Amino acid sequence: MDTVFAPATGALSWMWLLIALPLAGATVLLLLGRRADRWGHLLGTATVGAAFVLGLVFFLQLSGLPDDARSATLDLFTFVESGSLNISAGLLFDPLSAVFVLLITGVGFLIHVYAIGYMSHDEGRRRFFAFFNLFVAAMLLLVLGDNYVMMFVGWEGVGVASYLLISFWFNRPSAATAGKKAFLANRVGDAGFLIAIFLMFASFGSTDFQTVFNGTAANNLASGTVLAIGLFLLLGACGKSGQFPLQTWLPDAMEGPTPVSALIHAATMVTAGVYLIARSHPIFSANETAQLVVVSIGALTLLIGCVIGCAKDDIKRVLAYSTVSQIGYMFLAVGLGGAAYALGIIHLLAHGFFKAGLFLGAGSVMHGMNDQVDIRRFGGLWKYMKSTWFTFLLGYLAIIGLPPLSGFFTKDPIILAAFNREGWQGWVFGGAALLGAGLTAFYMTRLFILTFHGPKRWTDDIEHPHESPAIMTIPLWILAVGSVAAGGLMSTSVVNWLTPVFGHTEHHEEKMSHWTATGLTMALVVLGVVIAFLLFRRGTALAEQPARTHIVRAARQNLYADRFNELVLELPGRLLTRALVWVDNRGVDGVVNGLAAAVGGGSARLRRSQTGFVRSYALSILSGAVVVVAALLVVTFG
């Protein structure tokens, strides 16, 4: 069945305003400069709120259409026209992009409101909200573009905005380094995405979704070409979503202000890779090897995030590695294909609520604890931060998948789908997802208990922790409601909503029943909670303790991922650079400088023969004549 997108009509013809509103906010705040300091944060928040209202209106109009007509494209102008290459700046609003628009603008608006209070004393608040608006505008372009080039433009815009936000406090060396690390790691993934676009144009003569998907479905390409396109798209997705082997930048992004962490790790940037694979599902569905690689990357990454999260003491870094792990679950789901595409999107939506709430809750804790982040120096905070404690509790219960919260309805089906994959792959990938659920329960329970319960372990400069102001706690309560209800409400409705995008899927014979998978998952979750409670209910050592086992040492060192990147990527790059500099200095410049020196030296020696004495010149002439006469005699008389 060919993919067909209908032209936009009615209110949907104004969908460009979704991008224009936050982009205009960013432009005004950057151009007016300090003149907008007093009200810039209000403008930045209002533009995102207005975009959410518009997105809701467009969503309602789309929902009123028949299933086979739930798509609308809008051509704005010609973006590139050169020979046979013709790329339009077009937008696509369909069930998949609609849910992302609501997530980005809805959760993004709550984070903007929270940031008004969190950044109230920062001198660069106006600049912060300008970058925030720019980030939202780029993310909306990413999910609304109707071809891969427009998606790539938004993709790069997100990369630039994330660099500006992560290194927002650029006077801190750690923040500046983290921003550069994120920027460079994403460039590796972006190169893969760009190569995939080149292959699409070479294969189909176009980069718009409709042409690419229909061409892939027609089986006109060699399987190797489809595999190459899929793998290069996956490389791009791994860069943006922090998946193995490009996951090391994501935890370092915690150097930015906490609202940045919530925006990047919950509802926007890290979900871009999942969106890319879900949007490109006809390509991945056409090649089983590409799907297997996606599933393998997801399973490996979710375990990496869990293991490292167990060993971290920074409240934001624990949550960062939990994001790495949860995005791994989403990659696992979209890699499984079929009905699991929708499961990955549902978990993404639920994750947007509970992870945003957890990050903002962490920021609330930091706000009341003089910006301390070491959970070993917290404890007993539930008495002083009741709103933060309760909303954080709901987010914690949601992420570990305790019923009836959202994670139970979104993560358990992914584990079941992994187990039901054919052959040995089901046991491997299902086992990895199941183990990840137990580890998630362990490290999140450790985080929650050390932060809010147990004995007080505060430093002397903190006398009385305090709750955050209402402008920060109200978004926490709203996100907590989503953490509770989002999974149950979306588990069936979103699957039906996304059917026009992913199509109806066939039901295969199940190797494991739903209740068996749920029972195993709950058993491991309870076990993880109990072990963490018994180990940390009385707190933990304040001093850094040497690791007793190799796995703990490795986890504290991020499983040596940074060292691996330094040895495999950075060191060869440095050596290559030095070699090229040496070749340039000794080779290219050496030849030029040597030739110049030879000419200069030769001319200096030749100049010495010019003495200015007539007798010298006469002797030279006579010598030359003698030589000529001798040569003639030799030639004549043999």
C-alpha cells in the first residue's frame, strides 16, 4: 500500500505557526537584548503556551477526519532547486507528528513555567529563555518536516540550541566542556544521517517521505542499499538519543541548568532518535538485519544505563543514566517492529511526564539545598519538601513500573514483545529488558531513599532546607498527574491513533503470556526495591569508598566509555592531526622552503663571481674561447 499525504485544509493550513511562534520569541529576545530582561521570560513562556493551544486545535481537527485521511501536508516554499534536486520546505501533520507536537509544547510549557522560578536570580534569564524558545522551534521543525532534509534542518537546529543550553554557564569550565562534548558527539551521528539522505537521493531521486517510503515498499532497491540507509539513520538516531556507542555526552549535559536537563532528557532532544526510526519504519521493516541492529543497540544501552545508574551519587546523573536506559527501551520497541512501534511511542510519551517531573523534582531539591547534588549528603528531606517529595514519589513509582502508574502500562508490554520475538532473540532481548526492570527499581529506590528518607546528612552550610515556590511546584503536580494516568489512558487509545501511520499488525503466536511476563517483571521490581531499601535505609557513607568489585569500579568510570572514545576516536584523531602537521611542515613547506633556500644559496654563490675587475672578466672570456676552440678541434680532427 502506497503512502499518500493529503494537502492541508482549514485550520491545519496555519500549522507553520507552531514553529513561527517560539522562533519569533527567540528572535525578539535575542535582538532586543537587555531591554527585554524584565519581561523576556514571560514572552518565552507565552509563545510555547500558545503553540500548545494551536497544537491541541490541530490535533482535534485531525482526530475528526477518517483514519485513512489523517494527514495534512503544507508546502511553504522551495528550499533547494538545482538540476534534478528539488526540495521543498514542507510540513506534515499526521498522528505521529501530532503526539510529538503535544508532548514538546505541553511538557515544554510546564518546564518553561518552572524555569521562571528556577532562573529568577540568574542575570542571563532573558538569554536562557531565548535559547529555550529556539530549542522548541527547532524540535517542532524536526517532527513536522515532510522530508528528510527539513527534518535534518530541525535536527541541526536542536544540536545548536542544545550546545547553547548545556554550556549556558560557560564561565564554568565543566559546562563549556560538556557543551563541546555534546556538540561533537552529535556531529558523528549527524554525519550518518546526512549520508543516509545522500543515499536516498541517489536511490529515489528525492528525500520526501512519500517518495522514499513508496520506493522502499516497491522492492526496487538491493537489500544492501536498504540496510545501508537504515544503519546510517540509526547512527544519527544514536547520536541524538544518547545510545551506544554515542551515549557519553548525555550525562555530561547535566552541567546545564536543571530545566535544560528536563527539556533535553524528557520530552525533546533524546526522543528525536526514536522519532526518526519510527518515522522511517518502512525502511527498517524492509530489512530484518537493520531491525536486529536497532533491537541490539536498545537492549545493550538499556543495560549500560542501568548498571552505571546504580553507581552514581549525583542526583541529576542518576536520572541522566536512567534516561539512557529508558530510551534504550524505546529503541528496543521500535526495533521489534509491528505493533511494538506504537509501544515505543507510548513509553516515550509516558517517559516525557515522569522523567520531566523527576528532573524538575531534582531541581527543587537542589533549590532547597544550596545547589548540592550529592545524594549521600541529603536524607530526611521529606519533612521539609512535602510537595517535592510526593511528586517525586509518583515519578519514581511510575518509572519502576509499579501498577497502576504509567510505566506499568508502557514498559511491561515492551518486555512481553521482546520475549515473543522469534527464536533465540526473544530470550536474549526479553531477558535484557527484564533485567533492566529489576536494576531500574534498585537504583531509583536507592536515589529516592537517600534523598528523602533516612538520617540527615547535610553539610554545615545548610540549616533548614525549604520547599520551592509555587511557580516551581505547580508544574511538578501537573506532571505527577501525567505520571499516574498517562500510561493507562494511552495504552489502547494511542495504538489506535497511530494505526494510520504504522498500519494494522498481524498477531503472531506468543511464547509467553501477558500475565507471565507481568509476574516476572513485578517479581524483579519488588526484589530490586527490597534490596535497595535494606542497603540504604540508614543512609550511606559520606566519604568516597573504594569500589570492592570490578563491576562497581567500571560503573563509576561509566563502563570506561570515555576511555574507549579517547583511545578509539580521540587518540587516532590527535595522532592523525600531528602527522598531517608534520607532513605539512616537513613535506609541503619543506619542499617550498628548500627550493627557496637552494635558489637563494645558488644566487649568493653566483653573485660572488661578479668581482667587477676587468681582468677577471677578460680571463673568463679567454677561458671560454679556449674551451670552444678545443671543442672545435676535437670535433674536426677526431
